[in-house]
Amino acid sequence: MRLVALRAIAFIALAPVASPVAADDALSKSSPMSRGWEFSEQGGAELFTNVCAACHQPDAKGAVGAAAYPPLADDKKLASTKFVLTVLLRGLKGMPPVGEMMSDAQVADVVNFVRTHFGNAYPGAVSAADVSAARRGPPPP
């Protein structure tokens, strides 16, 4: 059931919201988006642009509308790698566990990107091995 929900969320999140002409123009200027149920983007910037920015906005300042998408810019919660990994791998409130659709390296890349951009400057990079351990570990209380 969880995988079905993730697929539905991914379909909605990746669906173009602009007019067909504007969408075609925007897509021709950006990297191609993933197809299927696994993200093909590589590197933190590309993952953020094609996956995270749809909700958190390209400037990572979040948005309020049909739902509330919290800002990631200047976010003190990102100081905790455990928090970020838990959100990506297990979800939080309305945030789906998008890390289930990423490899360990992809999760590490996007975590490191967000923690070092948008006014964030947190030390301590996350490795693919850290992500793998977080996947195997018990869910947080």
C-alpha cells in the first residue's frame, strides 16, 4: 500500500503544472525528469531541482497553498543529519518517504546539497554508508 501511495505522490509531484507551451519550454532548458518509480537524477543539485523543488520551491523557501511546504532555506532542523535522513527515508506528516525511490548515494547527495546551500552551512557530510545504516536501523520513537 505504501508503494502505491508513493507512486501516486510521485506522479502528482512530477506532473507539469504550467501551460503546455511553458512546460515544454521549461523542460527543454532543464535536465530530463525521471520516469518510473525510481529517480534517475544524479547529484544533489539535480535531485533537488527535479524532485524537491516541486514542493519546497526552487529557492527552498517553501510555499503555502493547497498544503504547507516548509522552507529548507536557513533551516536549523537540517543541522541534524538524523532528522533529515528520517524525513527522507520514512516521511513526516505530509512529506512522503521519497528516499525509498532513491539509491543510498542519491539520498546522501541531496542531503549534503540541502545542508550546504540556501543559507545552510552545516558540517559533516552524509555518506551512502550512513544512508544504508539509517535504512536498516529502527524507526525513530
